[in-house]
Amino acid sequence: MLTFGITIVRHGETEWNKKGLLQGQAMNSSLSDIGMQQAEAAGKYLRDVKFTNVFVSDMARARQTCEAIVKHNSSCSGLEIVTDPSLKERCFGSAEGGLVVDMKNMAAAAGQSWLDFTPPGGETIEQMKTRVETFLGHLFQRMVADHCRPGQKVTKMPETEGALAGKPDDGTRDIPAHALVVSHGALIRVAMRYFVDELKCPLPQGLDMSHVIALCPNTGICRFIMSVEEVDASVTLSAIRCVFINRCEHI
């Protein structure tokens, strides 16, 4: 069994975010000046948090954010940054490049929440869940390969969470492995719901479903503790715990 932390960060603001435009996958935009400041702030906030692995979307805005975080973090020096297309933003089909408000109007006309609405040609929520599952499979395999050794002491999921200290390393101080993951708002929102609804992750005191379904702010941070076990060459999740969702004190 291996227990590890996973810290998920949304990319910083882009000019498209600023203008209220829907980027999706077709618009591979870079960070705005404010987005770079946010990424730098996230990096400084997380600078003393120990990471052992780094995963990032293959889109420019996520890579720039990840690079800023890694630059400020001494534990990331020399670590491989694993680019995973499973972490890219949702495809919004015909709505990409248009105004977010136009998609909201399309969703309202269909009687749906705009965050769950699928524009023509776009990815469905179920397809997004499949990508989350794909990434978790990659993550579990890599964490076990990197951190499980014959005869190694087993670190189990802490039985109680305890009160958060409100510090950048909350939940990870006694965890030997910790993955930094940089992705996108829609993907992170689907992942949060998947963790809670499908993986039955309990929420800490003070958090409810309104936090889970909210869109993560630019460079917002989510953290979970996971335990996995390897059985017959297959790595599966055995326990999961939420530390916090959408923390943004650094901005």
C-alpha cells in the first residue's frame, strides 16, 4: 500500500478569461500579466511544500503555471514534469472562442446549468469523467513505480484528519509522496465531483457540495490524500480523503 498527497492547481488567468471568452481546447492561449502574477503567487505559497512528482496538462496556460510553481519550489529541482493530455481543458465544441455568456444562454434555453451543459460537438460530462479515470490510472501507476520498494515501510491513510493549520502543507506533513497536478477549471470541477460522487470521498467539516460544484478560481488549489494498493499488477484506490477544495489565500 502507498499513501500519497495530490495537490491540484488551476492555471492562472489568460486574456481570454479576462475578456469572458470560452477557451476550451482550440484556444491554446497563454497567461495574461495578471495570470503570471497569480502563478508566481501560487509558486511562492507552495514553495516549502515537498513534492515528489509533477503532472501537467499539455496546454500552454497550464504549462506556464506549472513552470512558475516548480521554479519557486526547492523540492522540484530535477523532477521530471510529466505532460498528460488527459488533464487538458474540456472541449466546448461550437461554443469555443465565443463569449461565456452565450454558452450560459444556450444552457438556460436547454434548462441546464451552463457548467454541465454540452454545446454541439463538445465533450460530455461522462467523457470528462473518463479522462479523469484515465489520468488517475496514470497517476497511480507512476506513484507506485516511483515510491514502492520491496521491504519498504507501509504508510497508511491517517485515521483522523484533525484541524487544519491553514498552512500550505496542510495534510501532507507525514506523507512520504506528493504529486503536484496543474490543470483547468472544467476538468478540475469534474474531478472534484468524481472524487466525491464516484469514489465516495468524505468532505472535511465546513465543506459541502457547494464547494465541490463551484468553478475553481484561477490558481485555486485543491488537495486530497489517497491510498492505493497493487494487486496482480493492477493498482487500485483503497482510500481517499479531502483536505481542502479551491483554496486561494495566495491571491
